[in-house]
Amino acid sequence: MTCNYCVVTIRKALKDIPGIKYLEISLSEKLIKIGGEFEEKALVRAIKSAGFTVEKK
């Protein structure tokens, strides 16, 4: 993630995933914090489909 457009793109990619209760995207830290009960594979697939890589911490 390098710009606000990246944040908007990721937010749009994740908006339809059921079970996400909390979503925080930090551009400065290049970090996404997500809470709730959701399918991790769907989350990763959505982020990758938006053109980003995923590194789980």
C-alpha cells in the first residue's frame, strides 16, 4: 500500500466479505487489522484480487 487509493481499493475489496466486524487500514504501517468471524481464504482472495500481496502476522 502506497497511497490513499490503495486504502480505498482494499476497503472496497473487503466490504462484501461476511463476518467482518472491525476493519482498520494503516497506510503508514502498511497494515490491515481485521476483526470478526470470517473465512480467511475469502479475505486473502479478495486482497490478492485487488492486486495486493498478503503477509499474515
